[in-house]
Amino acid sequence: MTQQDLFKLKPLLAMLVASLALAACSVGPDYVRPQMDTGPAIFKEGQNWKPAQPRDLVADGKWWEMFGDPQLNALVAQVDISNQNLALAEANFRSAVALVQSSRSAYSPTLSASAGASRGSSGSAGASSSNAASGSSAGSVRNSYTFSLTAAWEADIWGKVRRDVESSQASAQASAADLAAARLSAQAQVAQNYLQLRVLDAQQQLLEETVQAYERSLQVAQNQYAAGMVAKSDVIQAQTQLKSAQASALDNGVTRAQVEHAIALLVGKTPAQFALPRAPLAAVAPPVPQGVPSMLLERRPDVAAAERRVASANAKIGVAKAAYFPSLTLSASGGYQSSTFADWFTLPGRVWSLGPQLAQTIFDGGARAAATDQAIATYDGTVATYKQTVLTAFQEVEDNLAALRILEQEAAVQDEALQAARQALALVTNQYQAGTVSYVNVITAQAAALSAERASLDIRNRRMAASVLLAKALGGGWDSKSLEDLQPLAQQSAEQAKKLKDNAVLR
């Protein structure tokens, strides 16, 4: 390229510098996290909180270990290895990361190469007449050999590429939160099903002991009937009571099998490959910490995912608005062209071109306006979803805090009822053996005692289930260290909220 050629390119270079300077601009609104009126400064259940502000998730503690069951710990460890829903979420996350790289590629120019050889006629109508007059054939047949390299780059003057990258990055972050949510959900399901399985084992043990007790009662009734002390009806009633207990024990096995199969699915195995032998109910519902700060809701992956999708939708508005402005493409090409193969790559056959192209859509029938309206509507929808997700998070925490508080009180009352039922059964049994009461009294006392035992186990199961659901609602549980670190900040947030409320009242 000669110095004269460079002088001719000065206006083009000036345009390039100007386009790069304009590239700092981005149309569309800058992202601001949606604000929410989250109400009073504490949970209804008396815990401190602050407005939820989702952050990138960090490695949470192993919250399932608070139940103190090694078998549960081993099962939850298999979730990351074999759970297929988790594998699907992980694949979706990798896809989202690839889309980020795809969006970033628009920052770079494209480079293409082409080579070709052709043979054809270049004759024309005028040439045909002249050749005919001179007696020669119409047109001429020529060979053409070409090779070229072409580079093109669209300047991101209005920030379309930057907004698209911003949107894809937010979507990838939302996908990462979805992966964390899938993991937390699978862990919670494993824990809940496993704890239910152990309650069913305890219930099975209770029913088997009840069957043994009823067999002894039947034997007493048969002995007294043989001695002529009671009627045949007492024996029949004892047999009925025994068979009902045996049927309940068998029915309990159906539920246990189904729960075991559900756990197998969660750890990525077929029911035939998985079995959990019966074991005592060793787990206990952990105590509810005093003052769980609501800032632990920032750890909820579903809240984080919803907030990131708002950011992604906001960036898409900028992408839609950038379509209203002209696009500037800078392109350059160079290569060789010759009519003979031997001279293909010689200096006389060199060709090149360099120049900008400015393009603007003048009329599109309202397509750009419709795309912008759609992007805005999508953004409004993601904001509503985010707010609803936050409200649902607070509801779930409140629900399970209330459940744990009330179930603790119910368990204390039920324990008293259980002790009373056991004493009543012992007294009635002795009275029946002494012949002072009928067998109907024994049946009634036995039914009441069994019902109290099963109710006690049911409350224990519900308390552990509520503990699992509270851990899930808080984004993965809690520990004393997190409470100690977060409590001062929660208290400060509550005090600031109170001051704002007092100032509003004074005004």
C-alpha cells in the first residue's frame, strides 16, 4: 500500500476512532434491583430480618448433619454423584456458560478465506456482432483463479453487544442458582424421605410389639373362657383386635416400600439396586435457634435465580432499543486474481479493498417497536416473579417456624397423653384379669394406647419434616457461627427500619 493510499484512508481512520469513542455508550436502562415493601422489621414468629438481597451462593454447611444420623449423611452425599435432575441442571448451566462465550464472540472481527477456480465466457451482445463481422467466434472463454481473505467487524456503537453479553451473563448466573436450587431440593427430599422411613420403622416396631401384646391378651381371654369366667365374645373381640393390628403392620410395609423406592430414585438407583435395612429412629428434631435473621434468605438459590433473570431481561431491553440505530461495519479484503494458474499468486494479480458500511433500517412495519414492547413486558414479568419468589420465601420460613414452635408444644402435651394411656391400659388389664371389668374396657384402653403411640410418632415425624423444610427455606440451613456473624447486622437493619417508620409518622 502506497503513501498516497494511506492518505486517502485518513477519513476512514478518523471514522474508526470516532466509532470507538461512541462505543462507550449503551442504550437501554441500566439495571437496578427491584425494590420491595417487605413489611415489618421482624418475622411474625419473632425473628430478626432484613430485606432479601440475593447474592452469589457460597458453599453452605452440611445442614443435614444436624439430625445426627450417619446413614442420612451417606445418602445425601450420593445426590451430587447420581441424581439425574441435578445432572440436568448442571447440563443447563454448561449450556448457559457457552451462550455467554457466544455473545462475547461478537466483540471480535470475523475472518474468512475463499479460493476458487472457474472457466467461462465473458462475451457480450456487442462483442458478438463485431466478432461475427470479422468472422471470429462470439465471445471468449477464459479461466479465472481467485483467492481472498476478508475481515469484517461491526462497531458496537450503541452497546447492543454489551447488553447482549450482560443478558447472557445474568442468565448464566441464574442457571448456576438453578443448579444450587436443584441440589438443595434433592438433598431436602432425601432427608425428608429418609426421616419418614425411620419413623415408619419405629411404627413397625410399635405395631409388632402391639401384636405380641394382643396375642398375650387373646391367650388370657382364651384361658378365662376355658375356665368359664368370661363369655365367648371376649375371645372373639380379642381375635378381632389382634387381626386388625396385624393388618396395620402389613399396611405399614406398603408405605415403607414406597418411601424406600423414592429414596432410590433420588440417589440415582433403581429400587432393585437399593435397600435400607430397618433401623431404630436415632435422629431427633434439632432445636430452633433463637433469632434466625432473615438475611439468611439471601442464600436461597431460587431468589437469586429470579433476581438474575430480572437483570437479564433488563439488558434485553437495551438490545431491542439498539435496533433503532444505524450499524457501522468495517471490512477489509485482500487476495489474488489471475487468468492463469502460473500467475495466480504474483504481484500483478493482487487485489484489495477497505471501507466502512453504514446501514439503517428505514421501515420495518413496526417490528422494532414490537420487539421493544415485548422486552419491556418480559422485564415486568420477571420483576413480578422475583417479588413473588421473595414473598414465598418469607411465607415458607414463617410456616415452618410456626410449625416447629407449635409442634414442640403439641409433643409435650402428647407425651402426657401417652403416659396416661399407658397407665390406663395397665390398670384396665389388671382389672380384667381380676374379673372386675369386661373385655370391652380392655379393647378401648388398648386402642387408646396404640393411637397415642402412633400420634406421638406422627408428631415426631412432622417436627423433623418441618426442620428439613426450614433448612431448605433458609437456603441450606444454619449454624451458630452464621448466626453470630449475621445477628448484629440484622439488629442494625431492624433499628434503621424502625427509625424510618418513626420519621414517617412524625412527618
